[in-house]
Amino acid sequence: MSNSAKLSTGGKDLEYPVLSGTVGPEVIDIRKLYGQTGQFTFDPGFTSTASCESAITYIDGDEGVLLHRGYPIGQLAEHSSFMETSYLLLNGELPSTSELADFTRTISRHTMLHEQLATFYRGFRRDAHPMAIMCGVVGALSAFYHDSTDISDPLHRKISSHRLIAKMPTIAAMAYKYSVGQPFMYPDNSLSYTGNFLRMTFGVPAEKYEVIPAVEKAMDRIFILHADHEQNASTSTVRLAGSSGANPFACIAAGIACLWGPAHGGANEAALNMLKEIGTPDKIPHYIARAKDKNDPFRLMGFGHRVYKNYDPRATVMQSTVREVFDALKVNDPLFETALELEHIALNDPYFIDKKLFPNVDFYSGIILSAIGFPTTMFTVLFALARTVGWVAQWNEMISDPNQKIGRPRQLYTGSTERDYVPLDKR
Ligand code: ACO
């Protein structure tokens, strides 16, 4: 074997192939390990495990690089649109003018929801977290669109992918409208994907809604920044759920549930809440000390990342977008100054330097979203909306892979060995 890894275990000398991708770390192919040795590998949190082969997104966390189908995220954020980036993620190449027009038209034709779905919303309490509504309504799509759930049929997969990408803004906006007691707004397909979402969220039937181009652009860019991020927790959840053959709507609902957690998509909400709690720059040292204290559960939200051990490239774009939105809306939020100061202090503190903790995409996004008018509970919903394209691209890639297997990790069992049942009166 030319490129292999040797392992001596259980009295055997074994050799495993080392596989190379186009770029990035090599992987040791241990698929035969259990069959040959009766042993598993142990890697909770998958810190050293590649769970699949993928050609969609590449991250070099040490260098702060994020590529979609080879294109750097900074270039996409500057020059592309969310629709174009979605096409790229789904199809592997940037579209021609006519391909982009066709794709955009197809998506806009799927923006409406089955009318009966509106009654679902009324079953939720008004104060329900919109992510709870998202989990429920997206899961329910499988009950409404069962004409596209034969996952072995590429056309069904394509239609359900388009439906998910197109309907997510409508579902998200309706979750918001329900929480504030305003009427649902039907989509306006003459607007862009993002402009339509803003109108469905902030418009009311009684008045004409004017989309502010700078806000539309900033929001579109935020969607691009969140579109995909290789095998993160929610994407891995979508893949794992999909590996059993579950329908795409149910799989995406599972991804939404995972994204909700504060260690993942919920961090943008947590980051803004933290900045509000800190309030003014003079309080920063107190919170930095708490973040460093091992006995205090407090962490700097929006800081640190499993993969990035350098500045998250998305945070760079996010930081510059704050100013654009402030200028367009003629607002200023003192929390931005607090955030800049917090970043500055943390990046010069040996604790954060040694642990390679840098701002991630969520550190600045809350400030922008709040300036646009979104309540904090909607932040993770916006993340889910944008990440849907990444989820469906990854799900499609997995289902199309002829070597695809059900995802079934093993364990290191530390419970009781076999023992006899003890009747209740003898315990
Ligand atoms: N504040 C203070 N200390 C931190 C932070 C933080 N935000 N993040 C990590 N650390 C410390 C840990 O205490 C740990 O210290 P130790 O080695 O002394 O025990 C060390 O840095 C490594 O941290 P882990 O939690 O082991 O790293 P992991 O890769 O498992 O976690 C995570 C990554 C969950 C993102 C973590 O950095 C965190 O909780 N950050 C805050 C939440 C956040 O912003 N999440 C958004 C992630 S981006 C996204 O999902 C879009």
C-alpha cells in the first residue's frame, strides 16, 4: 500500500489506506477495522472523524478559509446573490444568465404555502418561540407535499429541494407575524427572494411596503454567509436523519431542531443578549474574567468555533455589513461599540490567544438583525432559512451517493453487565 497507516492492535499488525481529498487533511480509511479486530474507534463529538465524502464546502479552520464549490466566501458575499449561491451549492457550478433566471423563477413559483398550513400556526401559543413553530411547520410539509417524497427519484428530490428553499421565507415570516398578531402576508413574486421575505415579515396589507435596497442587499449577504458550512451539527443531523430514507421535509425539521441550540445557531441570539447584559464597555473586564473562570459556566457567546482557530471569514464580512446597515437606516447602536471593544480586549488576552478563540459569524449578526427590526427570537430562524439550501444540497449529495449507508455510530459501553431482573418486592 503506497499511502497507508499502520496499526498494531490485539496482536495483529494492520494497514489501512490513507485517502486524499482535493485539498485538506488526509483521512485514514478504517472501514474494515471492526471486521478485522472487533474494535471500534472512540471519537465523541467527531473531532477527528470524517463522516462522509463531500464536494460542496471546504473549510480550513487554521487559515480562516471557507470555500463553496471552490469559491471563497468573501468573493461570494461581495459579488454573488443568495439565489446564485444557492444554485452553486445545489449544482456545483455558477449558473449562466439563463440558468440563474430559470432557477430564480422556479423558486419564486414555489413561495406560497398550502392554505391549510395557515391553520397550523393557530395551534401554537402566541408566545411560542418561532424556532418551535419552524420545527413543527417544516415537519408538517411532508403531510402536504407527499407528491415529492419519493427520495429515490431525482426529480422528486429536486422538487422538494426547491419547495423547501422557496417556502422557508414564507414559513419564517408567518412565524413572526403570528407572534406579533399581524395578518400573514402572501408572497409577492415580483420581488427578489430576500426583498419578498422582508416584505412578508415587515409589511402589512394596509400599506405598500418599500424594500430598502441597502437592507435587502445586507440581508441577502447574511443569507449567503449562512448558506452552508460543511458537516456542522445541524447538517450532520440532516444527513443522519436522511440516511434512514426519511423524507426531506422531516430531515430538514430535524436540522432545524439541532440548529436551535445555543452552541450552534442559537448563539446569535445568545450573543446579542450577552452584549445587552454587558451594556457598556466599562463592564467588559468583568465579563472577560467570568469567561476565563473555569468555575463559571459563562462563555463569550459568538466567540470560539469547533473548526475555526482563526478569524471566522464570515465574521469579517458581518462586521463591515453592520456599518452599511446603520448608514442605510440612519441608526446607531451603542452595542456595536461594546462589541468592537469586547473583540479588541479578547483578541489581546492570553486566554483567548492561547485557546485560539476568535469572533465567529454570530458575534456581529445580532446587531445587524436587530437594527433591521428582527426580535432576537427570530435570529436563529433566519439562520435556518439560509442554511436550508446547504442542508438540501448535502442531503441530495448523500442520497445520490451509491455507497450511502444508514448512519449508525457505535459506543463504548460503560453500563452494567448482564444481571437478573429483581422483582419489585425484593428491591
Ligand atoms: N468563551 C470562553 N471560553 C471558551 C469559549 C468561549 N466562547 N469557547 C471555548 N472556550 C474554551 C473552553 O472553555 C475550553 O477551555 P479548556 O480547554 O480550558 O477546557 C476551550 O476553549 C475549548 O473549548 P471547547 O468547548 O472544548 O471547544 P468546542 O470546539 O467543543 O466548542 C464552541 C466550540 C461550542 C463553538 C464553543 O467555542 C462555544 O461554546 N462558543 C460560544 C457559543 C458560540 O458562539 N457558538 C456559535 C458557533 S458558530 C455556529 O454555530 C454558527
